Amino acid sequence: EVVPTCERYAVRRLPFARLADGDVAFFERLMPGRVLTGQEEVKPFNVDWLKSVRGCSQLVLKPQTTAEVSQVLRYCYERNLAVNPQGGNTGLVGGSVPVFDEIILSTALMNQIISFDKVSGILVCQAGCVLERLSEYLEEQGFIMPLDLGAKGSCHIGGNVATNAGGLRLLRYGSLRGTVLGLEVVLADGSALDCLTSLRKDNTGYDLKQLFIGSEGTLGVITAVSILCPQRPKAVNVAFLGCQSFAKVLETFTTCRAMLGEILSAYEFMDEKCMELVERHLKLSRPVADSPFYVLIETSGSNSTHDEEKLNNFLERAMASGLVTDGTVATDNKKIKATAWVYGFLWSLVPQVLWSLRERITEALTHEGCVYKYDISLPVGRLYDLVTDMRARLGQSAKNVVGYGHLGDGNLHLNITAESYSHSLLDAIEPFVYEWTARCSGSISAEHGLGFKKKQFIQYSKPREAVVLMQRFKAMLDPKGILNPYKTLPSAP
């Protein structure tokens, strides 16, 4: 049983109103059949995916429309009831579940695709659409989502936008700050802000949507999203390669970027320990002989012959120069036989099998007990030094210290496992990990946000003046502080 967050972290409840019978009656009239109050019904919404934090909410609301969200927030604002917006609850920093008894506002039933324009590639949908469902819908239309995550089967697009999720395709398609064209947001007082534009270019005034992208539900509740989607590539290849050192990983990336150019869509790295855990806990076979490091490279283009030729030239160069010691390649090109040897590499028709080795590392880590997760952005050359230094610092007090991530974006996922939660181990990790990152001019959160767990460390990445300005934005848009309290920002003085 997870210890309630407020007890573990000794947080003091802010002076919000307590839920009363009259409140529940109002919500049941507003959305009959979509109000959860039973202890067992509410329980899954109170615990995060990692089972590391737990709230004590007694009420879950499931609106279907923006109008219902507006009515809920207007009522909560007048009553001074705190609200915890929740999407797929796949967050890793404790931002998606209550700390105390906040009302949970779930977007799970706001799952309608509103429109899709095949000419422009612009999708408009409700915030509760599951990312994988959107991907499947778009692929039928000949397009793809610009965002891909390991949690795609559960996460909601509204939550993705609210946390400015990065993911596996950022190297090719950029961040959500560039691909999201418009938002519909309900503010704390219940007023709806319709900025759901489908224009690529609009220079009229401030770009208000940027305030809500990455705000983690603290400034408003995102109810609908307009997003620019690229055409589905006709040719996709994935290479899984072994490297003998992190220096070789970096040199391989430099060579890869130079030789693959415009078709390079992902460059992921993981250390040997990650692969051991994936093999042990998930029974996935490692396709490459033991190596200290592995890289996964994806190419996406419009001409399979052209792309395969470029990839083969790169693989030849990488092998001949000793950058790579072994590898395997997968393609979706049906013209290639089920398996074939090309330039010493085994080609097959299962790109997703290779991707699963990378995407399921987070899942494998959860089988190791308690996981301390850090999502760091660093200069690429220093990316793995933090893992090495942390291993030396923790020694036998940690079960595992592993590193993997989006090397093309300078994003390291540092994970430390132990049999169970230990306050002394946490003290050994924090704030050391943040001080180390700050010394390298990095960011303490590359893509997961700050949520509850990291909010007090924002000063390692942002100057005091910036934090004060953020607090002023929060006070202006949510003067009573009812939206996702205790998250993202340190308490204002």
C-alpha cells in the first residue's frame, strides 16, 4: 500500500473547502452516471502509474464536453474546492494524482475526434483521446502523430500537451510547442478560452496557447487540441546496434546525422543494464551480442530504395571504422524477404520488435522495486557522465543505476532502483543530481515536467525572476489556487 503523499512528504493542506453532500448532489445532476464516489471506484485514480504517490480524493468526475468542464470549474471556484485534472495518469513526477482530497476531473470520456483535414494535415480532437487511438486513426488517413511515447496506449493527448511531452519523434518533428496550433482551455473560474485555431501562421497578439503547453494543469484545463500531423512515411527502417563505449555512441551519432540527414527520425541509446532488465523481466530477447551500450536508429522517408541505400552506406561505414561491433536491421518494406542478410546485417520485417526493447525499459524497471526517476537534459557530450558519477556515489546502496534516452535531443533518463523506498537513499541522490545538472547548464526536467516531486528544485534550471513571474501568471489565472495545487511551482511567498 502506497503511503499517502501528504504523510510521506509532510505537506500542509491549503485552506480549501471540504467536499459536502450538496456538492456531490450538484455534480450528479450535472452529469448523471459519470460521478464516482465509491472507495474502490476512486482508488485507481488516486495512485500514480509508478505507485509512488497517493492522494485521498473521494470524488471523480467524468465530463464529456467543454461546457460540462466549465460548469464544474465555475462551481468549484465559487465553493473554493480544489481540482486535480487527470488524463491517462501516466505521469512520472506525481503531477497527475491528488495530494490531499482534491476533486479528480478525468478527461477519459472526452475522447472524440472533431475533425481532420487531409490537405493541411491538421487534426482537431478532444483532450481525452488516447495517443495510440489517434495514431491508428491518422495512419488510416496516410498521416501520423508527431508525438510517440512508450505510454501511448494509455496517455491522453491533453495530458501530453499539458506536460509538453517529448518522446521518440522529437528529433524529426520537434516539440509540441511547435506542432500544437491551437487549444481550447477552461480557466479556473469556469470561463472557456477558445484558441482552437487551425492556422499555421497567426501573429495577432500574444501566443496564449504556449502558457498552457507544459503548465501541468495549473493554469487551466485543456479540453481540445489542434495539432499539425506529418504524412505517414512510406519507408521506415530501424537499426539496433552495439557500441563498445559511450564515446563510440557519440561518434556514431555524428556519422549517422551526416550520412542519413533528412531521413533520420530517431536516435536512442541505452546501456547494457537496461537490456539485462528488459530480458530478465519482460522475456524480450536481445538481438545483438553483449555490448556496454546500444543505439536504436530509425529512418523515415518516402523512397524505400533510396533510404535503404543510405542506411546501408552508413552501416558499412560504422562497421568498417569500428564504431559499431554488431547490429540488426528491421524494415517495413514488404519487398524484402522475411529475413535477409545485407552488408553483414540481418534484415527482417519487424521494426516494432526492436522498438519494444527501448520503449519497455520503463516497464522493466518497475519490476525492480522502488524506482527513483530523473529526466535530465544535458550537453550531449556529458550525457552519460551523470550515470557514471551516480554509480560511484551510491555504490551498494542502490540496486541498479541505469541510463538511457533520446541522445539526439540531449535527454537522459537516469533511473535508480532499490528494493523499497529509502529516505537515506533519496537524500544521497537529491539534490546532488540537480546540482550536477546545474553545473553543466542542463535542465532538471527535459520532458516529464516538475509535478509534485520536482517542484521545489525548479531554481536549479530557472532564475528566481523567472519563477516569480510564473507565480504571478498562476495568481492571475487562478487567484484561488484551486487548479492542481501543490504542483509545478514552489509556493509563492
